[in-house]
Amino acid sequence: MNFVNFIFSKVFLKQFMLLVAIIVVLLVFINFWLKSYTNHGKYITVPDFSGLQYDKVNDYAEQRDLQAVIIDSIYDNSKVKGSVVSQDPLPNSLVKKNRKIYLTIVSLSKEMIKMPDLKDLTLRQAVATLETYGLKPGSLTYVPHIAVNAVLKQEYRGREISKGSLIEKGSKINLVLGSGLKDEKISIPFLLGKSREEAINLLHTASLNVGAEFYEEGATESKAFVYKQKPVFSASTYVNMGTTIDLWYRPKADFDIQMMQQQLLQEQNNANVK
């Protein structure tokens, strides 16, 4: 029997058909196994991890057949430490079971920076430098010195802090400044209608301190407008450098500033008469 005759023989055809059948069965089995193993057609909707605390992400992910992996941390004073701020894949994405979700959280420790040297700078220069470094001006204390409004000392939590010292970003730095050798007086700025941030900046620029702060219901540090100040603004009123100005806040600036100022001046005049 030659090769051609063997190819077309019943024996060969039976063996060939058996082999094809086995291959088909194997392919069907492998395809079924792969679908089962990879959960073909079955997806999980990725939840939103934003704001979740780092110590709860694993349980939160496991309950949804996912894996949470923290890959990075950032400094952000406006958010809660240890909370999730970003994720990959994004919320509502469709993923397979046990997919890893990569998370970025807010650092548990504050960012540390080196204290700048403010000595001999003017108050305006010192405030600008503090803002550049992510620090805030604290209280202003004036002592007799020939250099008016020049920084004589920089203090942190009641102690002098030297240049290059590590300090938490966002800390308040108290300044000791020269008041001159004369009893110099300065005028009080008009603060009504200003936001809290604007009012504080104006006070520091004017060599004054923020005194007591009072918030009406609904007002917060980030959403507050001055509706009352004490002492009140007057073109004829002068105070010492470093004087504290008390501020009252409302959540909105929709009030008649002129009328309010007149009322406050009238109250002050009545108090002076008494």
C-alpha cells in the first residue's frame, strides 16, 4: 500500500476523525476552563475610595472582591490625614474580581520645611517670605528700637527659632519688631465687608494684631466676612503698633457697610460721652 492509498484508507480516516474529535473536545474544555478561571463576562464596579481612612481601605476592598494597594502619599493640610485622595482605576470603572486598586492618601505626618531667616527684614518682606515658605504670621510684638517695623526676633511657640530649623509647614511664626524710639501711632484700617483672610492681611500690613474672633452661625474660617470691628474705623483714631483688633464675622457680605459703620461710630461716641 502506497502513501496515497493509506491517506484515503478507512483506518487512517477513522484515526484522523478520532484525533479531530479529541482536539475539538480539548478546545471546548480549555475555552470553558479559561472563561471560568478569568470570570469571563463578569465585572465589578469600582467603588469610590475618596475620603476613606487608610486603615479601612483593605476591609472595604475585600468586601467588594478587590485588593487595595497604597502606592503614594501627599501633603495636603486641607484634607484629613490618612484619607484617600485619588485612585486608579477611577470610580465606576468595570474590572475583574481581585483587581488591584492603587490609592494615594494624605500623608499622616505634616510636611517639614526649613525656617527662613526673617531678621532685619521689614514686616511686609517678612510676611511675604513666610507665605512663600508655607508659613503664617502670628502675633506681632513691638519693642522700642530705632528700626521701625524691622524684624528683631522670630519666635515659634514662645521660643526664638533660628534659621534652618525644621518646622511644620503651616505653622504660625510670631514676630518681634521695632516700634521706633518715639511713641508712634497708626490708623486703624477699614475692615467691614472684607473676608477673614483679607482682614488679617490688612491688619498685619498695618502693624496690628488680630484680637478675639467671633463667628455668627454659618460662618467658618474659610467663609467669613467682617461685619464688626473693635476699635472701629475712624480717620481721627490712632493706636499703638501691635494693638489687637477684635473681629466679628458673618457667612455672607450682603449687608450695608456704610450704615453699619455709622451705627458703630454712634455707639462709640455714646460710650465716650458716658
